[in-house]
Amino acid sequence: MKRALKIIFNRFTLVAVALILQIIFSISLPYALSYFFPEIFGTLYSWVNLIINLFALILLIYLINSNMIVEGKLTWCIVVLIFPIFGLTIYLIFVRHKPPYKYEKYYEYAKKSIEKYQVKYDFEDKKLMEDLGKYYGQFEYLYNIWNMKTYSNTEVKYLATGEIFFAELLTELKKAEKYIFMEYFIIERGEMWNEILKILLDKVANGVEVRLMYDDMGTIRKLPSNYAKKLNKLGIKCVRFNSFVPILSAFHNNRDHRKITIIDGKVGFMSGLNIADEYINVKQKFGYWKDTGVKLTGEAVQSLLFMFAHLYNGQAQINEDLSKYIPEYSSNNDGDKGYVCPYGDGPSYVYNDHIAENVYLNIINQAERYIWITTPYLIIDNKLTNALCNASRRGVDVKIITPHIPDKKIIFAMTRSNYKILQASGVKILEYEKGFVHSKQVLCDDKLAVVGTINFDYRSLLHHYECGVLMFETPCLKDIKRDFERMIEISINMKDFKQNAFVRVMCAICKLFTPML
């Protein structure tokens, strides 16, 4: 009984009920008016209907000429044509074209303060063109779209499991002298968080500045709503990203899916791991949880700092000079570290492009020998599907590793529904038999790799705030390749997989609406 009451009255349940009631009210209002006030409603109906259809037509013209992905345009056009009142209402509620006003000016200030540190000089550009060769354009795209610089003076260590990541993270947290900044989609109390929190509180007591940002939706069933206040009282400067309130809004569709730690501006971590016990296999809900990350040491860490500051300062509504957080970096470069470009992505109204998807497309389209991918979810648009199929048809070895044990059964079915079209073009799909592969990474031709938080699905590529590290000829590419080879050895080749006809139909219907969600 106690457990049932806890489920009924927890924050997630109350919010879900509030949202459902708002949707029911929005849809049923016209019918209620026509029933209780038939004469008034009947008189106004023709005029109201004319106005609604006029606005629906304007919206359709706008949608067709917008830069929205084709799948999104198609879905919205269908909804608006069939259900104009519902379509107009839902579009106005769920499609946002700019950040909320209370955050917008702080985002803009943070961006401008960051730009002065992200200037690329002519001598740097010339060196990049010489060393990167045909891959120069991939890194240049990131600089042109959002001033994301490429660094050579950075060591990258590949962290092949959650356990390795956690041990490395604890070691570096204990070394912090000036500050620790952390940004995570999910934080859940347990062994992993308790160990981290213990170090953070010790560092606060010793004068180290600690900032923490976690996504409010991501933790809605993991942490109490007042947890950020408790941490602030303990000396940790904590904010909840996009605090969730039970009001229908597109604002809540854009979550902070990043996983970043910055220590003194000298060491940084980026990975697929949230702060919860399942990510380090203390708890195993879906077999062995396979996750990966990278540890950066050197100049490129400042790009992680800038990514963090952009969102944190916006949410905390502060303007500050970031110079005090940027250390002096050693100029020694042995020439064997390769090139590193950490990058961020988010809703197009903030980043002006679909950066994460374009990075993936650029790599796939330039692949010559092989491109290997791990992703927990495979729900992609026509552009990525065609790029992968075309790469395979021109002789590139395209392998995609997905989980064999699902964490979300509907998403798992939709992932599998994409196998057939890819396999028909020669793409090899493998499922990680040991459990759930949550790592999000790409390896191409022993030259390029991406490790980060970006899934091959609509939410990561269109709606969430995400991050990744694009690497060229860094020594850790050998470690990434060895890890891929180990995963391939223990994965199931899905070449003979056939999906149930009923499931295929249901997935086809669900896919129609995925760009909206």
C-alpha cells in the first residue's frame, strides 16, 4: 500500500496526469461548447471554421518552406490537414523557435564571451589544412557553424567501459584544486553518485568551486524536486536544466542529454554514461551495460568548459568573465597526439543547424574502407539511411552494433524495423549479445572517430542538447578499434532477422510521428 501511494503521488505521476488533463481539455473544448451552447456555437461556427482553415493554410505554406526535416514536414502537414484545430494547437504548443526569454539574453551573453577565446588564426588554419588533408572540411564545418576550434595539443584516453570511466573519474576528481564542473542528463542516488558526492563535498570544504547541472526531466523519477536546493545548501552550486512544470510547452521537449565533467580546465570527461549504478554495472537490469567515453587532457578541455558555461550560465541566469577558469596550457606538442574537436549541438533555434547529424553525414560520405557504429537506438531519417546505404553500395564496410537486450521495448522494435532497408544495401547489423550497448561512437578508416552522447535517433539529432568529440589520427583510435573488434566478436549477426508483420505495421505508424516527439 505504501509503495502504491508513493507511485501515485510522486512528481512524475502528478505531472503526467496534469499534462493528460490539459490535452483532453484542449481537444474537448470545442465539442463542449457546441453541446452546451449550440445556438451561439452554430452562429459562429462558419466564421471560426473559416479562420481556422485560413491559419491552417498559412501554417502549411510555412511548413513546406521551412528548414524542418522532410519527415517532420510530412507529419505536421498530415496532422494539420486532417485535424486543423488540433494540429494548430499542438504546433503552437510544441514547436519552439527561440529559447525562453528569461534564459535567452544569458545564452547570448555567454556565447559572445566565449567567441573571443575561440578565434582561429591564419597560421593555425594553414597548419590544419596541411595536416588534415581531405578531412579539413569536416573540422572547418564545426568552426564555421559555432566557432568550435580544433586542437592538437591534447591527449585523449579512451575509456572502454563504465567501470574504467568511473575509476578514472574518481581519480581526477580527487586531484581538483580550483574547480569541478559537471553536467549530466541523469543523476540517481546509489553507489556511483555517493562516491562522487563524497569527493565533491570534501572539495567544497577545501575551497574548490563545484558546479553541477542535471536535467530535470531526466531525473524526475530519480531525485526529489528539492534536491538541487539541498546541494546548494551543502555548497554545491546546482541548477536543474529546464525545470519541468506541468504546463504544455515545447520548452520541455529540449532536454540536456550531455555528460561532461571539467576539472580545473585541464582535464575533461565526455561519455555516454549518466551518474547511476546501472552504467557501471553495480546493478544489471538489461544484462551487461556497455558504455564508453574519453578523457581529455590539454587545450581542448576549454571547449568543454565553454559548452558547460553556455548552458549553465543561461539556466543560472548569470553573466561572468570566463577568463578565470581558463588555465595556461603547455605549448609542448610531440606531434603524435592527432587533432581533437569537442563540439556541442542542440535545437536548431539555438545552433542554427543540425550539427550532430551533419557530422555523422560528413564522416559517412567520406568513408572509403569502413565505418563502424555503436548506438543504443537506430531511428534515423532518410538522409542518414541513404548515406549509410550509399556507403555500403560503394564498397565501404558498414557495421552497426545495437543492443540485443532492450531497455525500452517499443524503441527496440522501432530500431529493429530499420534493419531491413539497411541490410538490403549490404549494411551489417549486429546486436550486442552480452546486454545493452549504450555507447554512441563512430570509427572510420583508422582516421576519424566520434565518441559522445549522440544517438542515431530523432531525439538526439533534432531535439536534445548533445555533445561529441571528433578526433583525427589520435593514438586512442587504435584502442577504439580493438574495442569494436571485441564487440563484433560477441555480437549476433542479424542478417536472417525477420520482424513480425503486425509489429512492422505498428512501427510504421509510430515512425510517422517520431520527428514530432
